[in-house]
Amino acid sequence: MKKNALAILMIIVGLGIGTFIGLGISLATPGGAQRVSIEITGSTTCEPVITTCSEQFMDLNPNVDISVTGTGSGSGIADTISGLNDIGMSSRDLKPSENVTDYKFAKDGLSVIIDAAHPNVTWLESNGLTMDQLFFIYNGTYDTWNDINATLTTQTIDCYTRPDGSGTRAAFEELVTSGGEELGDNTGYISSVTGYNTVASNSLMVQGVAGNNYGFGYCGLGYLNPDVIALPINGVTPSVATVQDESYPIARALHLVTNGPATGWIQAFLDYIYGPYGQEIVADEGFIRLWF
């Protein structure tokens, strides 16, 4: 990837400094060498990508201090609106009432996961689930595994979810539908979800499901590991390719938000994320880059 970035740099070398900043290859910095602090809060899904980007950006710009804290998408957006941060992170789409400037920097697929040691793992991995079946599991219509198919175990499906305010949960509730109804609007789900195992992050979701033979949950594509199996939904397995071509139905964008259009060092940092090195970090963290 760095060879590709170098090739781009050589091609545009005569086009001017502004071009370099737009690609995240900044040869000039805004505002001189004064100390600069940038506060970033929000989505725990975005946190690892943005943390790595900030570390590399600070290596290039030693006068800049960037703090990244995972507090949840809703909190990050609220902080931006209230002026309590410089950049908010969100793993869900913005609401019309959230009057902030939106910078989409990556795509992600939400993987529906089971324990790799599930007694019916071969059947489930081969057949997957329909979107309707996924909806019925989370709204309480399907209580046991053999509600999905009579050949499966009679054990209870042990559902995991994320806390209210999580961008991952909000995206899941919006993208999982049946008969045109979103999961988050379904009365059965609203009454059932309070009884599910609630975990604070994608990492803890994977850890919880992987430690439970009958566990069932969802996580960002970048958090999959060999301890869990991602199930096909409507016959499509989540992957970089199926999110890019939009054949996988449970996919989303990742966002950074600012209170008004970004300027100065905030814009320079966003340019870095949008450039080849930032987008390489997006891919390295298991998400889907927008370009390069």
C-alpha cells in the first residue's frame, strides 16, 4: 500500500501543496508549530481505527496532541453538538435533529455470530439465516434453536446485544427488518431486548458469544476471530467484497462529525484519514476503505 501511495505522490508532485493535504500526504501544516490539542469521543467501533490514525498523525506532527476515547456513538455526537469535543465518532447514521457536519470515512458489515463450538455449527454455517429468521430471533418469536429448523438443538438461543446508545446496536436495529418493519420499532423486540446479555463493546460481544455454546450476537466485521462463526444472511456471507458490492444486507458507514465544517488542524487530521495512509489503517483494522 505504501508503494501505491508513493506512486500517487510522484504523479501529483507538480500539482501543489493543497493536493497533498487532500490525500493525507501533507507537506505543509496549518498554523505553524504551536501546541494543538484535539479531543475525540464516541463510537467504540471507530475507536481503534481513529486511535491508530491519531498516533501516526502525531508522529508526523509532534506539536499535536490527540485524545481518543470510546464513549459510544450517541455520546460522541452529543459531545460534538455541545462543544465538548472537537470530533465525534459514530457507527450509526445521523438523525435529522443532529445538526453536525458528517464525514464518512469507512464502511463496515455487521456480522451475526455464533460460538465456533456450537453443536450445530456445520448446519448453521452452511444454511445461514434469512433476514426474517434473524428478526424473529431478536424479537422473541424464536426462543430455541430448533425454532429455526427442527433438526437443531432444543437449547435456548442466548441472545447478546449492545447497550442503548451504541451505534452498532442502533445500526443493527435499523438494518434488520421483516415485512418492512425495522427491528428497533417492533414491540416484541422492545420488550425482549431488556432480558438479553448486554456487552459494552464489539470485543466483549465476541468474547461473550465465543464463551457460550448457545450464544448469539452481532459485531463489526473487523472484530471477527476464529472463536466465532459469522453466519450468511439471505445466502450472503459478510466480507469486504460483499459489503463493497452491497450484496450483504447488514452493512453501514462509519462517521466522524464536527460542529460545523472542519478547519485548520481538525481538517488536516481528517485529510490524513481520507488519504492513502489513513485508508490503509481502515483496511488493516478489518473495515472497508472508501478508496485507494
